[in-house]
Amino acid sequence: MTTLFTNACLLPCTADMPVIDRGWLLVTGEVISALGGGAAPEVPGAEVVDLGGDVLMPGMVNPHSHLAMSLFRGLGEDVDDRLYRYILPLEREFVAPDMVRAGTGLSALELIQGGVTTVADMYYFETVVAEVLDSAGLRGVVGQTLADFDPPDHRDFDEGFARVEELMDRYRDHPRITPGIAPHAPYSTGMAVMERVAAWAEANPGYPVQIHLAETGPETDWAAGLGLSPVQAVAQAGLLRPGLVAAHCLHVSPDDIALMAASGVGVAHNARANGKGGRGIAPVTAMRAAGIPVGISTDGPMSGNTLDLFAQFAPVSMFQKIAGGSRKPMPAVEVIRMATIEGARVLGLHRHIGSLEPGKQADLIRVSMAAPRLHPVYDIYATLVFSAMAPDVADVMVAGRWLMRGRQVLSVDPAKARADAAQVAGRFRGRMAEIDRALRGR
């Protein structure tokens, strides 16, 4: 298939973040073959898509999520102890392949509708997550979680590592699904397991490791018991290395940042989820100034309630401005950079996606400029960051395949995704009512 996009506000998201007001782009098969400004070439046999001035930009990258947890969205929001009262008991009882399939299916629909074409996930039963993302046509980095708190899909770490190997065997050479390993956090795995993960990473170069790092006070206390910071503990275990995707990184010192920069890790920044949890503001400006690539992520829909990257943009910018006491930190153009090419760099995929360049995969989105809140336009990057919303995404393409056209999703059945989620949610509600009755009877 050959597709020629014309009359676009073209945002290639290359190094200098140019804006090509009357741009065109040619897709041949799975890849971008040419692009430029001015009059588009004539390409015999190509489908011509006149964008009428709409934005054409790379598909966005979400480098940290827990997709199946869309089924926990909004559950017990006003209950102080919801994690121990509802979430963990429900996970232990209900998290199984069918639940993961339903939650990931709902999330895949949401991602496509929001213009996210690449997502990193760490949860349980990750072979199921990979299957759903593959069927939806998305690009995924999937990490099998390892943890010591009675997780639903492995009784011990040996069984967890066996699940990792199953995932690797099935998806090692897949064109869109990148398998990997995901130790939950330093405190929930421990030094010995992190050392074992580091050995796995050494034996599997090029495959990512995902971890929650420097996220909470208890994690910092755990590391302090070893005389270390969380970052230092991961470094001592040999895991602070290229290919590590470190989520959150809220509690990091200047020394930690220097260590991370020297080690070649990437950071997944979850501004909205961190703010909603009252956890603080990550020093993103300092990390990026040190040369650490930082992508914009949503965290799980239980924490941030959405997989919509547009909903993250304003918090990402505003939190850094608040921390810096000025309007200058985190300008809009840098937010879009983080959502595209820099997020791809965090996942080690920047040679293939994240910018619109000849030879790269044709992962791209069209953002409609029809809404009045998007006008007038003085700075298209500021418009995207502070005014655009997920419903403005009109078309989505991954590897040259249309996943959505004119807001109609083509690769996921929306009605089925919602119905499957509702069925699981009904089981959750029944169990929650039992929990509440038991607590009232004490």
C-alpha cells in the first residue's frame, strides 16, 4: 500500500523540531519513504489523503503503563485504604488471563483513540498482553513483572523467570512486540533478584528491563537500610545500565542523577499519576539537562485514570514551571519531543520510530484542527500541549496499517472491548460488596 499525505501541518519531531506548514509525506508499505514541503509529488497508484491543514506527526509513545488495570479505573477513589481493602484482594482473586485480556483490550482501544502507537507495559500474564497488542496492531514493549508480594501469576521467582522465558520465546523476533523483564521495584525484589535480572539483561542485550525506581518513601527507607539510595542499590546490583526503563524517579538526588546519566538509563515520567497520589514532582528538568532521556507516560489507569497522553501534557509542563518558579521551564516544544522521539529513545526504539524520517516505520497520527479551542494558532506545539485533546486525533497508522480513520477504530471492536470490561467489573463489584459487609460486621 502506498499513501501520500498532502497539505499537512507536518511535525517530523526530528532534532530541531521543525514545523512544515504545507507538508507532504509518502508511505510505502510499512515505512516512510519521503517527505517535504510545498507541492507534493505525483505518485501513480498512491492513495492521496489531503489533510486540509491538519497536523501530521509521529504516533506518540507511552513508556510506562499497566494496561490491564484499566479495569480498576475509578474503583474506591475516595477510600483511604483502597489498595489493601480492595485492589490487592481483587488482584489476588481475579487477575487471570481472561481478566488481563479484557483490561488490555479496553486499554488498546483507548490508546488508539488517543494517538498512542507504542506502549510499554509491565504487569502479569504478559504473553496475553502481547497477544492483545499484536491483534490491535499496536507496537508494544511488554515486561513480565517479578515481585515478592504474592503476585497472581508466579509463586516464586523461579516461576517468574520461567514466564519471562516463555514471553521471550514467543516474541523475541516479532516486528512490533518487544518482550522483556520487569522487576517490580528494588524493595519488592531485593538485591539478589536484581542481580539475577542484571545477569539476564547481560545475556539478552537489546531487550529492555522495566522497573519502578525511587517512587515512594518506603522504598527510600528500604534502601537507606542498606546505606544506599534506591538508585545506588540498583547500580550496586548491576542493573543500572543501558536498556533500563526507570519509572517515576521522584526521589533522586543530584548524585543519583549523575549516576543515572552515566549509566545510560531512560526515565518514564508520570506527572499526572504522581500528582494525583500526592507524591511530589520529579526533577525532570534536571534529569534531561544531565542527558537522561525522559518520556511521558500515564502509569496504570488505576493510578492516573487515563491512558491519554494529551491529558499528561499540561501537568508535565506546569509541574516543572511550579518547581522552577517561572514560566520558562519545560516549554511546549519539549513536551512534544518527550512524547515522541524522546519516549522512543527511552525504550531503545528511536532508530525505528518516534520521528517522521525516510526509512522509519510509518507510525503516525493525524490531529484534526477543527475544534475552535485550537484557534488561533501562534505556536502549534503550545496548541497541542495546552489545548488539544484525545478526541482531536482523527487517524492513526502503525507500520503503514490504518488502525483508525475518521475516528472509526478498525483494529479493535469497541463494543466488545467495553462489554468484556463490564463483565469483569461486575465480578469486582460483587466482591467489593462482600468485603464491605464483612468490615461492617466486625
